[in-house]
Amino acid sequence: MATGFTPPTMNWNASDIPDEFNSFKQYCNLVFDGPFLKKTEKEKASYILLWIGRQGVDIYNSFVWENEQDKVKPKAIREEYGKHLAPRIDDVASLLSELDITKSSGPDNISPRILKECAYELAPSLTRIFNLSLSTGELPNDWKTANVVPIYKAGERVMAVNYRPISLTSIVVKTLERMSVAQHKHLGVWLQSSLSWEYHISSICGRANRILGLIRRTFGYKNRKGVEVAFKSLVRPILEYCCQVWNPYLIKHVNAMEKIQRRATRLICGPDQPYTERLKKLKWPSLELRRKERFIKSLNQQLRQEPNENIDDFMTRCRNQAAKCKFRDQQETNERLIEQLVIGTRHKKAQGKILEKDENLSLDEAIDYARTYEATIAHVAQLNKTSEIQKSVHALSKFAKPKQKCQNCGTEHEARKCPAYGTSCNFCSKPNHWAKMCRKKINKTPHYQARPGSQNPNEGKQTRYSQGQGRNNNRRIHDLNVNNESSDEFDTLVFDTITVDSITPDSNSQTKDEALVMSNIELPNNTHNTQLRAKVDTGAQANILPLRLYRSMFPANISYDGKPKISAVKKSTTTLTAYGGTPIPQFGTCEIKCSYKNNSTSATFYVTDVHSRAIIGLPTALDLHLITLNCSVVKSQVQETSPTKDTAKLKPIKHLHK
């Protein structure tokens, strides 16, 4: 034996057997490359057996292979085993001593009472088996079987469906499962098999306390500024790392983490003041409040534009979420909103356009870029849609005719397959038609009335086109006299484009293509002043309130499907039409008291499902004096001409004197 160095020793009781064996192997290579360089292979093998010890030889001999192929185990199994903690004798003994003796035994018939009473005697043997099973990826055959016991639930006992099967496995393998997946650290967060965060919270609290103790010993109570900086940079990040995942919900966990910050405030401000006063003096929020703010900020970063959502609605959601984040000032809020616009918009080219700009880009300019690109896409899609419609119209056959109901039976069927053929009419007894289509029965009630002065030779005759069967029934309604007794009147309101020259834009608005106004409104059960930002449109004949604004203004009037309740809005038969004839769907009307400066009125708003701003039409705009009509009288000079006195210059018109 060479002298002058410590011989390698393999510790088989280490917590991490693979790591310990790698260290042992590296040390052996250093010895064989140095002092034992001239030793023969036989002598080197003898030294290795001596250093491994009797325990290592026994462990190696305990490996039993079923065939030669199993000797070379997959590398993935060994690597996966190296990632986890290897079972230790103390851990196995601790778990065995905590077994519940009232539990049933498995197929091996080993009672939990025996395992509990002999925990420390059985722990070494079970630890070797556990390590062998984890390293090879195999389990003993007895551990793979289970006893299925039927447990009666309810109902008739003779029915098999009234029993619940319970699988009783070996208690030893259950102990192995608890040990192998009790907790696992992933990306700095401890995960437990019980889905609890107690181990992680206790771990970070212990680590934070140790660092805080080091800060106290380093700075003491004199350098309070240094303690504050060290706490913010070294301790607080530990307590808040990935808190969106493990945010504590138990009071004991919240208090355990808050106790660390309470200890830090005592080092800075002294123990004389209460904890709340120390926080106010340092302008620190509590750790619980900071975790909530971080969670809200993380939600803000996850906002994305929906497929059917325009850029204005998306930025409204972002602004509402940013208002909850409590950023330092408006400048930081605008910067975060620009970042969220770049991340959340679904238009890649708009993202590139915004990223090309420098740091002086404002929020309104960024929104204008996205809005312009969105409008361009909509216009191109409309043009493509129009082109497709024109192509489809040209593809129609000129001989195509709409389907018509049969004049004999009143139904639609193939040619020469009328069900009325061969039957008799119950009204006139004539063959091959039914009573509901009998011409004698229909002619008894005249449906056609000629207009006064009509010279129609067929006046008073019943034609097939006057019975609702004709091709032009929907086109010649002016030829019919219909007595409508219904009191509902169907109006059509047209919404034209806005004329900016006829109104004065609001001073708070920075857009040049819209005129916006902040109008004060009164909401039920709301004592605070509420303002509605609406677009003033002199071409609109009525007021529009989008459904998304109605939901936020009247949340109690919304049904479970997100639409206004029937009793909340007044049903209206008015047809709303946009510029170009596009219909606007509406749910009804609601009355809202609006005021602007010293003028007030009760305005009727149509609740519509459109993605746009609220619109104040011309009638309400005049009532609130949002616009003024300036009329002027212009006097024009018209030169009077006198009749010609010289009759000789008048030439006779021959064809009038004939």
C-alpha cells in the first residue's frame, strides 16, 4: 500500500448513490494515473475490491439477471434515476414507523404491524431493494400484483354493479412510491406528491431567514440603508420567485413569509414601532399585496386579441387591466400598453411596423398604425368578397327558375307526381285537385282590387300571380290594398358617415377623423359621476350603445347568455341601417339621462351588437348643444332686362302663325 495519500472509499450509505460512485471512480482514476501507475491490472482490481468493501461486493452479487440482454440496461433509466434522490436507510425506517396498522395487507400477506415494529431492522434490506429497483427500472413480481376486494355500496347485494372494486397492493411498494415522488424540485420550485406547497414555502422561508441573519451579522443595526438594499436584492426575490404558481392560501404560510419582512423592518426602523407603522415609514407594501400585484401584472401580459375583436376593443381591455397594475406614472403605463399591443395583436405586419419606430413613439401613434392596418385588411376582404359574389352571379344559368308550389295540391314535388292526381275536390267535386287549391273557393274572396282609373281588361279576374304564387309578388306590393291592423310601425333609420366640418371636435380627443365628447350620464344605484365617451355623428338619426358598454353600465340587466334581459330594454321594431344598406342588429332601446355642460336631456339609445364606439346622433347632439347650425342669407345681384322696343328686330316664327 502506498503512503502519502488517503485511499478512495465508497460510501454506500450516501443519499445519492450514483453521484457518490462517480466521485469514487474519478478518485480511483487519479490514483491509478499517479502513485499506482506501475501496478498491474490484477493488482489494480484487488485495490478496487478493497476500496469498494464487502458491502459493495454484496450489492453487486445481489443483482440477478433473467437473460444476457438485461445486463445492458437502457441509459435513459440510469439517467432518470440519477436525477432523483436515492432512498436512504433513515428515510425508509421513518416511513415504515409511520405506517397505519389498521390497513389491510397486500398479496405478500405482510402485515403493516410487522413492518412498523421491525422498521429499523428491515430498513437496510428494503433500502437495497429500493435502490436496485430504481436503478434497473424493474420491480419484484409480488409487488406487481394486487388483491381486488369488492366493497358494497348500496342497493341489492346480489347485483355486481352495487360493489366498488378496491385494489390492495403490497405495503412495501407503497412505501417506495411515497419515497420516490414525495417531492421534486423543478426550475427552483419544490413539487410535492400531495399537491401542497408547504415544503416549498418552508424551504424558501428557511433560506431567506439564513440570508437575513447573514445581513444582520454583516451590517448590524448601524447601517440601516445597507440592510434595506440587501433585503430588497437578496431576500425579497427568494420570497417572490415564481409566486404566481405557488401563491399561498393558508394563513400559516402567509404569516410565515410575512414574519421575515417583519424581522427586516425591525433591523431598519427598530422594534419600537408596530409593523404597520414601519411599513408606512419605509413605503413598503406587504408581501401578500405584492404577490397580488405581480399576479395581476402577469395577467396583463397574457392578454391577446381575439379573432373577432378590433384593435380599439382590445386596447380597452388592456387599459382596464393596466389600471389595476398600479404602475408608477402614466408614462410607464403607456410604455407597457405599447408592449402589450406588440405582443397581443394578431397582425404580424402591424407588429413589425411598430417595432421599426424609435423610443419616441407614442401610444396613440402605435394604435393608429394597428388601426390603419386593420382597416386595410377589412377593405381588401370586402373587395375580394365583392369579386367572389360577381363571379358566382355570372355562373348562374339564365334558365334557372325558382321552385313553385303545385297549383293542384299546394306542395312541392317532382313533375308528373302530384298527389292530388286521381282524387276529387271536396268543395267543387271536380277531379285532380284539392279543396285548399280550388279556384272556385278562392275566387269567392276577391284579393285583387284595381286602382281607380285602371283600364286593365282583366280587371276583377283572379290570376295565379295574385294568390301569392307569382314571381313578382314581392315586387308589386303597390298594386295590393292591405289593411294592416297592427299598431307596430316599422321605421328605418339610416346612419351616415360623420361630417367633421359641421361640428367642433372635443378638446381631449387627439384623433383627426373622429369627433368625440365626454357626456355625463346617470346610472341607477350609482351615486358617482359617470362619463360616457361617445362619437358625435351628425349623419346618424338615432343614438347607438354597443352591447359591451351596456354590460358594464347595467350588469344587473344582463342574462346568463350575455344579452340584455327582455324586461330591461324596450322592444323596438325600428330597422337600423348603416351607410351602404348594411343592417345593424339591435336588442331594443333604453333611456339614459345625459348632460353636457349646462344642458341635459333624456336620450334614447339603441342597444346593438356592434364593435364600435357609442354614437350620439343628430337629435340628441342638438338637444345637448354639442353642435351649432349656422345659417346665412346671401343677397345676389340679378341684372334686370327690359323688353325690346324695336319691333322691327323681331322676326316672325312661321310655324306659329300657320
